[in-house]
Amino acid sequence: MKILSILTMSILLFSACQREDLAPNLSRETSEKMMGKWMVQRIIYDLTMNEAAITELYKPLKLLNNKIEALGTANDCFDFQANELVEIKTTYSDKLKNYKVSNPSEVMIGGESWGIEKLTTTELVLKLQRNVTAQYKRVTTMHLSRSL
């Protein structure tokens, strides 16, 4: 019985030493998947009244949503680099910002927290939500792609 207890404790101690925190590894893997040049395909801007601000009287009205879709041009891209810098190019500007993958579903770009909705080898969908006022929020969804 004593040998069984020692063996069980040894296995538990060994497995505890082998176990590492998965969060940093998952964040690193997500960051590695994001590295490279991504072309902006389309950006959807959606201004929506917050659900808490809508009374039952106004819920049926569809006028409370305002959605605008813009297509990317050949000049619009995000280039995620290994040094946690992202070069953002558009027709009108060229910016260099810091980025950090905080977990597999979130990336901070220049101080703004973008949700990672989809990430494959060729497709990246980012979403940014901001409260404009107490009643309204603005959601920006960006669809990016890259060719291999």
C-alpha cells in the first residue's frame, strides 16, 4: 500500500512538472498565424442602438441600425511583423503601430482591442466594438485575406 501511494504521488508530481501554461503558447501560435501581409477585402461599419436603451415600443423599428460597407483597395493592407509591429497601409496613409495577441481571440492594435472572429491561413476577420454614447455602439468588422 505504501508503494502504491509513493507511485501515485510520483506520477502526480511528474505530471505537474510537465504541465505548462497553455495561454502563452496559444497566444504565440495565434501571433505566428497572423504574421505576414493581409489585404483588406471589406470593412463593415455598424452603428447600433444598445439593447438596454431600446424600449419595447421602439424594438420593431429597423431605422435604429445603420450599416455601411466599404471595399478595400489594392493599397489597403496590414503587415503583421515578428517584432510586434504592424504596418497599416492605405491609399492615404502609412502607419506603424504596436500589436499584441493577448489571447487566441483578441489582439491589441495601437491600444484598441480587436476580437479575432476568424483566423485561417488565408482569412482573418477582426471586430472592434466601441460605445459611442450611452445609447449607441459602433461595431467595425474588417475582413482581410492573403494568398499563399
